[in-house]
Amino acid sequence: MLKQKHLLGLEGYPAQDIKTIIDTAFSFREVLDRPIKKVPSLQGKTIVNLFFENSTRTRISFELAQKRLSADTVNFSASTSSLKKGESFKDTAQNIEAMKIDAVVMRHPDPGAPLHLTKHVDAVVINAGDGKHEHPTQAILDMMSLQEVFGKIKGLNVALVGDISHSRVALSNIYGLTALGANVTVCGPPTLIPPHIETLGVKVSHDLDAVFEWADALNILRIQMERMGVGLFPSVREYRNLFGVNTERLDRHGKELIIMHPGPMNRGIEIDSAVADSKQAIILDQVLNGVASRMAILYLLLGGKAEE
Amino acid sequence: MKTRKMPKVLLLKNGTVLDPLKGTSSKKDIIIENGKIKSIGKPKAPKSAEVLDCTGKVITHGFCDVHVHFREPGREDKETLATGSRAALAGGFTRVCVMPNTNPPLDSPESIRFITEKAADCPIHIHPIGAVTKGQKGMELTEMAAMVREGAVAFSDDGLPIANAAVMRRALEYASMLKKPIINHAEDLDLRDDGIMNEGEMSLKLGLDGNTFLAESMMVFRDIELARLSGAAVHIPHVSTKESVTHVAAAKKNGASVTAEVTPHHLYFNDEALVSYNTHFKVAPPLRSEADRKTLVKGITSGTIDCIATDHAPHTIEEKEATFTNAPFGMIGLESCFAAVNTILKKEKNVSLLDFIALLTVNPRKLMGFDTDLFQEGTEAELTILSPDETWVFDEDSIYSRSLNSPFTGESFIGKVNATLVRGNMTVL
């Protein structure tokens, strides 16, 4: 049903297929609202969740999606350091292949690792985040959440705020949103915005207040404290003053902006608690839509039977 | 490829003799006796002479590469002086200079002697380049004079830049007393940061850390100015950016003693080659933008670039099968060098074969102080025979290195090396 066998990233991904995934996700979303939240769509399929990097919500979200679809799942977690000491990437991949797995959901710290995996296995590969490259399922759930609120993606003004340089969420969102006709602005200090980003068809801003005026929705990205140590931003205080999303700032604009965050949040830094818990924040809807989106992706890629 | 001892008398018949030193090219026969050039022209060969038919082929100086890594001592699983020699012969190279970033590094007279003694048994001429600083740590100078006595032809901490400008200045001053060039891997490590590919649109899209062009060209500029200050000779290895070419061109105009080399891979590929994270394209300095690549090609025609050097850097399959982030930097290049550069120059520039060959022969020999007049009667036959218009496909069978990490596998080339004559042996491909 989808043009590509794997879901490695949204760069060049067909817009029609993104729409198909989102539409399918909405029908699975209905399943999640039922008292019995399980369908037999992927019965007999085996999926391994291969996490080379710590992740709580993405892994749980995938696992839940797989269980809701009645697939058999196996989890494999390895810290990168232990992997480096022992088995090579190729051996890990070949072991998976030998165990006759239908799909691999992989999180890896190195960009391109999921593509690398496709060269060693026949299974369907789904990228659950590869370094600062892409995180396509996150972008799809973000777009699904926008569509839920606005009824459309096309023509929306969406701002990505925060650490764009080190964010796989940013790149996938940019590809997906622009493919579906949204306007995207990235906002943060120049040290956290990668050079050449404007070649991807986005605008760059360092003025959060101006972005507030322009945007329909803000997707606030997590700021990582270790970036401070290497001088990418000087202090939490300074970051909060310039790029922190707080009620005071929102009130000044008097506009009902939709607030998103892929989590985990640094409350009080990039987003204030009052904002995170306000009714204009759709952060928890994103979490639920994440399960529905991942169900849709697994279902479409693994060719399950249509659910009645 | 077959290597055997040359017959007592060898006649190279009906070839075009291309002399990059004198700038001449004409049909001549060459008689080689006991491994030495006996006569050139239309000499009469004795009946006992073995004839090598060179009809339609070009006979020229054996190629000289001032920048290879043969990994000995320490990583003999990647390459040795012996296996590297075979790769060189396959590429038409009769003479190479090995970089000192071995394990342990070549930073003492004893380690230089280790190479020269081992090299004596190899089928090509191998010259060690000594480390500039002890342990390649960028601090204390090595015993350069003693190392020169043991056979060191230049000094470099290659792989690692000499970050401290004062150390670089002293190294240049000291080496100038010995009339040896300093070769500095120009890369500002702070500015490079975690960069593993060229910083640009491609690095953004691939999510890989970028290495800005300035990390190289800033240090190239620094090294040129330091050389000027100390009146010493500096050689810039593997120039990869257009800004570096600009700095070298300006310095040459101002009379600084600066030379520069470019690699076949920087002339042939740009950073778009990394699109599928193929680790065979991971190299330092990185493959740059198309604009940079074009400027490097132009640098050859303008005379800014003095020589072509392969930076032949073998790595094991296991190491290169890692993710792009974890794979080591470097690619092999001896076997494919002539064909790759010939192909690019033929397709993109109207460079004469004579001018191009000078960058593989006379110019690198001048830089290292080797004999450049190879068609003199009585000199050792150190020759390469090639077909500049032959088309062929480079594949794994074309590789003679112990490692297979070539980015050229599968490429269609114009121009092929047919035979390499050196040290009394003839290698026919």
C-alpha cells in the first residue's frame, strides 16, 4: 500500500503515503477509544524493537502499538558502549535475520544506521530515530495531532522552537510538513540552528515573539543541558529569557497558539509548567496519537488484513 | 598482474616516449640492459633481447607518490611495505613516501632505519617520512638530522595537525637547516569539532556532523605564513577546498616556498557521494562541494597544484563495515590513481598528458629531492607504460592492496597502466 518497503525517513517520502498513514492512524485512534483496545491485524507477525540508545516513550509507544495489533514482540536494548566492545553491527543484524523477524524497529545513535541495517536484513525496517538525522514516526504523529486540531495541514504556520541542530524531530518534521504544504519556521539561537537549513524551504528566526505572531502552532523541542557545556548556549537563564515559552509571553500576544512538545520536557526551561498543562497544549494527545500512528505504520508496512 | 625479473636485455619497441622533464613526446625505442637504460632512439638491439611491444602505448617516468600509508609497523593486517608495493606497481608507481603515523610512529632514527632496511627488499623504492614531533604529540621536535641520515626525506605528523603555531614555526626553521620540507595535515581540530564530512547541505540532510572548509584553509594560510617567516619549505597535503587553492596560489605569486598536492578522490568525487552513508567515502579531509572539486581541477591546469598524491590509506573490511560515524577515515588509491585523474581531466579539461604526467613524476620527485632525469642513459629503468585512451572498469580484481576500501570500485575509467619497470623487475598488468 505504501510505495517504500521501509520507513527510514521523510526526506523525499511521498506526500500521498504520509496522508495514507495519517488517515489510517485516525481509524486506529478509534480502536484506542474502545473498551477492548486490541485488533488481530498483525497476528503471527514478529517484530523486534532494537534500541541501541535509551528511550522510554518511543519504545513503549511502539511496543503498545504492536501489542494492540496482536503482533509478537521482542525487545533488545543495548547501550552503545557495550555494543562497541562486543558484537559488530553486522553480526547483530545477521542474527536478527536468522531469527526470521518480520520487522525491526530501530533506534540508533548513528545517522544512517537504519539504512545500513536494510543492507543486511530482509525484514521491514522502521527508523525510531537515528542520531540527529530523522525520527519519521514522531513527525507523523505530530502531523496527525495538527490535523486533529486544525482539520488540515496545508497552509498552517508551524514553528519549531529550540535546538534544531541536534534534533532528529526537527528534520523529519520539516520534510513532512513542507511535503503536505505547511509553512515552517525554525526558531532558536544561531548556535543551535544548523547552517544551510534554509535550503530545506524553511524560514529562520531568532525572535520568539515574532514567531508567536506568525504561527498557528509551536512544536517546542527539548534543550539538552550538555549543549551548554560546549558553549552552544550560555545559561539556562539566558535561554529561558530568549526562547522559553511561558504564560506571560503567550498572554502578551493574546493568541490561542497550539503548543506541542515531543517530550521529555524540561519544565521551567523551554516550556513552563503552566503552558505545558494548559488546554492549548496538545502534548498528551501527541502521546496517544503516537500509538495510533505507529499502529498505522506497522499495519501498512506489514500488510496486515484490513480491520472491519 | 605478473612481476618478474627483467631479462638481461629488454627492448621497448614502438612506444611513444613521453619525457615530463624535458617536455617532449616522440616515437622511440628504448633498450634496457641489466635494469639500466642503455640507449633511447632507434638503437639496434642484440638478437638475444626480449621485445616488449609498446605500439600505441606511452612510456614515461615511473610515478612517484609522496603520500601513502603502508601501516607498517603496527597494522600489518591492513597493509605492509610488501603488499603496498604491489598496489603501487599495479598503479604504475615506482617510488613512494610512507607517512609516519604507524604504531609506533616513525619518530626516531631507529624507526626510520627499520623502514629503510625493510624497504631494501621491496620491489619499489620506498622512502620514509619522519614524524615532526615525538610520538606525533605536537610538542617536542624529533631528531631530524639523525633521521635524515637514516633516510627520512621529509617530516610530517600526518593524520594529526601540528596545532601549536610556535611548534610549527620551530619545525619549519629546524627542517630548513636540513633542506627538508614539512608536510602538515592542515585542519584546525577545534573548528572541525566532531565533523566527519564536509559541512554543507549534504551534512545537514544526512544528520552527520559537518567539518567546515575553514578548518582546513585557515591552517593552510597559517602554515604558508609561518613558512614565509622562517624561509622554510612547506608542503600542503591533500588540499580539498577552494580557499586553500586560493591561499597557495597567492603564496606562490609572492615567492613563498610552498607546494601542494591533491588526491584523486578529491578531484573525482564531491560530498554528494555520501548520500547512502557508504563508509568508503569517509576520508580526511572530507570530500567537499562540487565548487571545491572544480577549483581543484582548475588548480591543476593553472599550476597551483604541484602533484597528485593518493593518501593511500588501507583499512580492514571489518572496520569499514561499521556505521558511518564509527568507521575510520581513509581510502586506498594507488591502483586507481592514474586512471581516475586521467578520466576527470579528459572529461573536464583539455590538459595535455605531458602536463598531467608531470604531477605524478617530475614534480613530486623535485619536492623530495629525488633524481628527475629518468631517461638518461645509465640510470636505473624506472618507467611506467600506459594506454591513455583505453577504457575499462575498475573492480575488486584491480586491487592489489591488502585492503579493499576503494571508493572507485565499479567506476568506468579512461586510461590504464600496462606495465611498471623498476629495481630490475618488470610488472605487466
